[in-house]
Amino acid sequence: MAEDMPPVDRCVQDVMCCDIYILLLANRYGFIPEGSDKSVTEIEYQTAKSHGKQILAFIADDTKDFPPDTDADAELKKQKLADFKTAVRTAYLTHPEPFISPDSLAVQVSESLMKKMFLDFQVVDQRKLCCDRRLQYSEYLKCRSKSQVKVFLIHGQRKELGRNLVNRFLFFTLHTGLKGTLPYHLTTDFILSDYDSSKVNLIVNILEQDLQVSEMPDANLPFLISKIDERPFPNLVIVLECSTAFLRQEDIDILSKFFQEFHKTYEATGKKEIYFFLNIEDNNDDENAIKATLQQFLDGNNPADPFLFCLPRLKKENYRVLEQWISTYITGDNNCVNQLMEKYFVPLMEAGVITMSDAEGSLQKLLKKINTRDSEVFEILNF
């Protein structure tokens, strides 16, 4: 409604009346009122801070296409925004993951509110993908902005759940428009004896399963690229899966050639970011046995424009990854974390090192108890 007061005064008054101040920072610093050197948003933040309000801060992924300031003071505002983000990160524990879309932001805000008990506590379904995998996640984040087309090699034993790592990337760092998990393509389903036939098979599989295209006058790269660029989303993720038991030398040659041809063709004309994830299930206990295979893929890289990246091997983890996950997403109270571990995870603690299959299976049982408001769990959490 219309009011006889400056907008900044109304914003300050609203902050003073609120119980919780939710701060969202992306790539715009925002409007700076006359006579001030701070934006309305930063003035709101300072008001909330000085009045002892509950502050929940969420910061966007810098690599995503959130619009920046475009006025005459854009460069000055860019620096002010960087300083503002630094001040917020220093003063408050922001969410551990940057938001990349409205969907991921909604999850983060609802999680934080539930953790503070401003909403009925319930762990969202996406958190069942609890494969944090810090080493792989860090390497992925470091490499993902280096090329328009990216190929990530994931490798480890079957129980380390390589596809769940991809699904975690999908939801928490990529805006693809998908709400569920991805389809995936077994290499044994499309690789034939020669490259051209295998390429056509893979293109048809991508068109059908990933792009839901049923009419294909031309199953070739130009047609595939045209359909990719018609999508309203900025990314496309394609998951391939194979086992070292069925990965022959000719399969490696065919896959490497396809990645190189797709990269060269799409970089010249494409408009989106394309992510290929090749999940290689390697059940050999000797982790050195697969190094030669991985190197053959990496040999196809262009040194001036690398697009193939090998993530660190998925290995068994120390059981303390469970403590980290519970502390991050359920409760930061160390005593509560210890009680939950002693109540529900003793076999895994005794084992010392655990597979991700064991970790996720046990955590999902705990999540079910939380989401059904199990009295024993809620007593431990002091809810």
C-alpha cells in the first residue's frame, strides 16, 4: 500500500519488527539511498545486527548467472558487495553450500528455519543424498568453470555410490530443471564395434532419455546440439556408467573420441554448459590398477583448454563423516550428536572405516525416524 515515508525507512522499520532476518546475497549490491554509502540491503542487515535479531544468511554461487548491478556505479558496487559478503561470512555462520537456484535456496532456508525450530523439523528428501565427499566435491567445484563442456571421471567400488555423488552435484550445484535423479546410460547399451555406430546409439539415447525427444530426423551431433540449446535451462547433465570388468580398450577409444568430438563441436556453436559424468565402477582392491585407464581418457585433453577431469577415487571413509553430516544438517549440539551416534551408529563406529552405502543406509533410517517424529530421537534432540 502507499505510505508517506521513504522506502529505506519502511525497510528499517520492518526489520525492527521482525523476529528473524533472512539475508540473501547474490550478484547485486542494490540501491544506495541519497546521503548514504550503503545499500538498502546492507542498512537492513546492520539494523538487524544492532537490534539483536536472529540473522540467517544465504549467499549465491558466484559462478551462476544471477544478474549484477548495471548502473553507473557498477564497479564500485561490485567491490562493496564483496566487502559486504566478507563481513557477513565473518560475523555469521552462513549455509555451507552456496545456493544456485530458487529450488536449492528454498531447501536451505527451510532447513535453517527447521533447525532453529521456527518450523516443524523435517529433513528434506534431497538430504538423503548425504554423500558429502569433501575431496571429490572440492575438486569438482575447482574444475567446473574451466570449459563449456566438462567431462568428469568418477571411480571407486560399487558400494561407494558414484551415481549418488552425481545426484548431489545435480541438486546442490546445477540448475537443470530436474526434480529427481538423473537417467544414466550403460556403456554396454550403446557401444558397438565401430565408432560411428556407437556415436549414433549414444546420441539417440541422450535425445530419448535426457531430452525426451521422440522424433529424430537426424541422429547426429548438429541435431543433438540444436535440441540441447532449445532447453530453457542453462545446464545439461549426462551420466554414463560402466564397470572395469566390461571396459575394453576399444570402449575407451570410442568414448574418448566422442568426448573430444562433442567438445570441439559444441564449443564452436553451443550455448549451454554440458556436464558429462562417467562413473566407472572399479571393484579391484588395488586402486593403482585403474590409473592407466584413467590416463588414457585424460590424454585426450587439450592442454590449452582442458575439459576432462578425474575426481579423486571414492574410498571408504572414517565413521566421523557421519558426525560431520549430523552436525551440519541436524544439530550442531555436540552432546546431541554424540548421543545420536551412540544410539544408532555403534556398528559403524566399531568398524572404523565405512562404505558410503553403509553410511547412507544408516543415515536414511535416522532421517525416517526424524521425519516421522520418533519420540526417542526427538528426546535426544531436545525437541
